[in-house]
Amino acid sequence: MFDDFFIRALVAGIGVAIVTGPLGCFVVWRRLSYFGDTLAHSALLGVTMAYSFQFNIAISVFLISSLIALILIKLQKRTNLPGDALLGLLAHSSLAVGLVVIGFLTFIRFDIMGLLFGDILAVNVTDLLIIWFGGGLILLVLKIIWKPLFASTVNYELAEAEGLNPDRAKAIFTILMAALIAISIKMVGLLLITGMLIIPAAMARNLSDSPFKMVLFSIIGGLLSVLIGLFSSLEFNTPSGPSIIAAALFLFILSLFRIKQSIQLKN
Amino acid sequence: MSSENILVKLDKAGLKQNNKWLVKGVTLQVEKGKIVTLIGPNGSGKSTTAKIALGIYKNIDGNVEKYTKKVGYVPQKISIDWTLPLRVNDFMLLTENLKDDEINNALSLTGVVHLKNKNLGTLSGGEFQRVLLARAISKKPDLLVLDEPVQGVDFTGEIALYELIKDISEKLNCGILLISHDLHTVMSATDHVVCLNGHVCCSGSPKDVARNNEYKALFGEQASQTLSLYEHKHDHTHDHDGEIKKN
């Protein structure tokens, strides 16, 4: 059954969407979209490392992204640069350094477009295992840290005062983000991962009145985006990653009508 | 008072940020069943002192020791981002897994049980304040830290909520660290007053503090009289619409 590349892509996409749903909500709530971008861009370095040392891409990306995240947290405490400038600095320089390193590795043929925007043809059975086991692990850890992470998202001081240890939850969440990027890089590509996180969550916000509903709708939105995106990619021969994100955007726009309706009802 | 009743103890605690002392040399302790009130002008370090007591700041000067983990906190201000859809019910469950009747009970005590399924963003300032207080008491804490808990609450509500706070401290035998500007209502219930102005300007029973010259200099003669005026025993309580109930 997994011989068909399209079936493999679907199974991979569904796995990724289930994980990006809840994580994406936290990215939106905690205003981490640029942080997600930075981690994703640094993933390119991880990919070059994997090729250079004949290493598994997902593990290599996970390690490099985690490293960049740690550097970022250290730098945030030591510099006077505003947060967004620091993120921009790391995001673009790690992308640039990654591309420069690729330039040196002339003996390997890189599919740069595939790296940046995703490549369904490249998804093999090993990738599926990584996505589903890695994704399951990410969700399990997220469930464990949910209470402190969510409480500190609402109010850090309240969570700290009432003994929930929000700093530890935040550090673990950062590692989960790196892990998510590692497992989803082949699906949507490193330039579009943040879109997969934010757009379904933003759509879900328009339809929800509780955090639980927002997570649920975010997962459903992600799943629909993957299905619509992949089928239209097959139908119109468009690149898979951008098609999925375009489908997510389409759903987001639909969700805006719901908001309009509820505003009109209020008036 | 034996030491096992102490819930939190500050010893010459202070906090310096950007080379400026926010508050310095604060020594105080909160014991079970007692209400300690922090008073002082704006910027005198009341909220900072409360946060030091809660262990929110890491790089403090001096010592702070907290002997309980069951803490309820009402922060001075809290803003909920639009991106986070949060109903009162979700907010009540934020740091503790409560049963439904525990939630209802706490919300009824502060008079907002009818708002249970409302979105936090739609509440008025006073309603939100009542929800914050309900959340803090719902987990039956050993230590309650209330940073201006009745701001924005209407006048009769204010009195009822202060009565409730006093009631809770007796019923749960919990210690309360209270910050308030409202000398009138608070002082009758307070066991110990700490008057702050960047440092501890004076402390003691409401009566002692009212007589203190530094206190008079800070708040004026009028406030001193107010404080002494309210040293009397209450023989009645008020319910939510302000009706008097004899004890």
C-alpha cells in the first residue's frame, strides 16, 4: 500500500497536520511565528550536515534547530537587540550559511526547491515512521507539559506564583518545535513550515470560543489543507508544499465569513 | 506564634533592576489565618514585594522562604490576548484540576456564577476582578496573595468582597498578603500592616501604624484618623446586595 508515492504523501501529511494543529495554536498564542521561522531556516544547516556526514536528515535537523534555539535563548538574555531583530539575524544568517555550505558541497546534487518548498516524491517509508513515531512522541510530551505551558501562556507570573514551573515548560516546548520542524521538513519545506503552523490555527481562532475547540479545529483545518493541497497538487501538477499552504489560506478566508456573521448578529 | 504557622517569610528582601532599587530591605512574614496588608503610595514597591514573596523574581537581594506550595494569586493586572479564546470556566481550571461544583461554589462566593460560560474578553473590569478572586480561592490555598483584588468593583461589592476575604482567611485558616489603597475597608480586617515607600517605612498593628509619624508624613493626618477610626469589631456582615446580616 505504501508503494504508491501519493499514499505515502497523504499518510505523511495527515501525521504532520495532527501535530502542527496543537503546536500551531501555541505559536499563535505565544506570538512565536517569527521564532518558528528562525528554527525552520536553521533547518537548512541541519540538512547540509546530514548530507555531509551521511546522517539521517530528521535527526540532524532536530539537533541543529535545537542548538539554534538554545543559542537564541542565551542571546536574548545577553543582548540589547530587540527580539525580532535578533530572530531576523539568526533566521537569515542561518539560511544564508546553509546555502553557502551547499555551494561548497559540489559533489552532492541538492534539490534546493524540494528543501525550501517540500517534495512529496521524496517521502519514503522511513520518513513515515519518523513522522508518526516522532509526531506521537511530540504530542505525548505536549500533553504532559500542557498545564504549565498553557497557564504561563495566559499569564507567566500566575503560573510561576502557583508553582507550575513555566520556564521548564517553555524550554521543553522549544525542543518540541525543533522536533516538529525536523519531521515535517520534507512535507512542506522549510520556508513554509511556519505557515502550516499558523494558518490553520488562525482559521481555528475564528471558529472557536475555547482553547480546546481551537486546538481541535486547528487539527481539522490542517488535515483538510493537506487533503485539498495534495489532491490539487496531483491534479494540476503544482508543488506539494505551496499547494497545502494555499489550501490552508483558502480555509482561513472561508473562516472570516463566520466572523463577519457573528459580528452582524451582535449588532 | 510558633514557626510552623509561618507560610512565607521575607528577610531583608529587595530587588534591583537596571541599577535602581524597586524595593529594599523588606522583612515580613505571613502566618496561617492572618491578614497582612501592604500599603504605600504608587511606585512604593507593593506589587514587587508581593512578587518577591511569591518567588516570581529570581535575582533578589536578601532571603525569601515559602513554606507552602498551595498558593492562590490575584495579580494587579492581567491581559488576555484576543488570539486566545478563554471562557471563565477554562480560566478557573488554569492551574488546578477542579471539579465542576468546586468551580460553581467559588464563582457563587464572588457573585459571578452566571458568567461561567462567558468569554473573558467580554467581562467588565469589576466582573473580571471577581473571576480572578474566585479562581484564587477555588483551589483552597494555604497562602493567598491579593494585589488590589477589588479594583473596579462597585462600592457594595467591594465591602462584600472584603468580608469574603476575611471570611476565607478564617474558614480555610489561610494566610493572606493583601495590597490595597483602600484604608477604610481594609484596616478593620487586617492583623498586621506594612507601610512601604521603597523600604519598610513602618509596620505593626493598624493602631501602631496609624500613630507612626512616618506614616502621617506619607499619607497625611486625615489617613491617620481614618485608620484609628476603623479599629473596632464588626458585629455584622453584608451579603452581595449590601444587606446587613447580624453575626
